Amino acid sequence: MAKTKTITITEARKRIFEVAEDIIHSDSQYFISEHGTPKLVLMSIEEYESWLETMTILAEDPDIVARLKESEAQIQRGEIYTLEEVHAELGLSKDNNTPRFQLSDYATNLHRKRKKTTDKTAKKSSRKSR
């Protein structure tokens, strides 16, 4: 997480080389203010490019936010898979990590299998309790 520092435009002018070094060699960003109001941001080129990439992805794929929220909900519900489960399902050894098909396909299929197993177990339990 970037450390954000706020300095005045006058201070930035006086310390520009120091500020640049701080940004380059740390995870800092600077808000430059004028009369107490932030006017611009100084950040590393890597941070800037990362922001551009994120904005491009969000603009090109409007459904991505919904999919990310669903992924977070799945994590909260415990619908996660260990690396060992992924390797076993894909038939991978520890030395061979090349999947035969896309991981998203794998996750969908494994989730369906787990759901069927869970549904069958729930049905058996409800029958026993009758």
C-alpha cells in the first residue's frame, strides 16, 4: 500500500529532487496542495502504469466487478480449493505445473462436483432424521 504524503506546491518546488528520490525508492505518493487543497499527485511510473492498466481492464470488461464480488463471496462461504486439490484434479505432480485446460473450467467443474456431493449428503441426512 502506497504511503501518501501531502506537501504544498512551494515545498514540492524546493524539494523536487528529494521527493522524486522518495517516490522512486519507496512506495510513496505525494499530494501536492495549493492553499490547502490537493491539486495533483506525484507517483512512480510503475504506479501510474498500474492505474492505467486497471482502468483499461475495468472499461473493457464491465462485468469484471460483479465477477470479483462473486469471487469474494465464494471465499467468504468457504468455496475455495487448496493447491493440492487443484493439482490432484488436474493430474499434476509437484514437478509439472502445466494444466491441461483452463483453471476457471477446473474450478467450475470442481465446484459442481462438491455441490453434488454436498447435496447428496444433505439428502441422506434429511432421510435419516425422518
